[in-house]
Amino acid sequence: MKFPVVIHKDSDSDYGVTVPDAPGCFSGGASVEEALDNVLEALALYCEGALADGDPLPHSQPIDNHLNNPDYEGGVWAVVDFDITPYLGK
């Protein structure tokens, strides 16, 4: 499943990545590539936690659904491909 993510970077920090469709799911890295790789691990942990807590798994929405959210203002949008099938049916 493809998840939109938003990348932020302050001048004195690493890159941060937020997954709008998985509230509280975020990661980071020293480079954009590292941050995008790390967010896949964050999504896996998010799904494991959701299953353990009996919460629903995240569902991807189009980036357009998030563009007007002020929390993501100034960020750069990307899409990551995350295999959610190992978490289905558990």
C-alpha cells in the first residue's frame, strides 16, 4: 500500500518524516533517503502496536486530502510503498 508522507527539515536538525494516515507515526534520518527508509520501520511498529491494542490498521488516503492541513505546511510530500499484508487477518 502506498502511503503519503511529509518530510520536514529545520536548519539545525535531521529530516523528519510524518505519516498523516497513521497518527503519531513518524521517523527521521540524516538524509532524505535514510528518513524514508526509517519511516518504513516506523510503519511496521505502528501496525504491530495497532494489532496489539486492537486498533484498526492505517488506510492510505490521497495526498490531496492532507494538503490543507496546517500541520504539514512547508513540508515536501513523498510516497512510500509499505507492505501491509503481513498484518492483515491477525
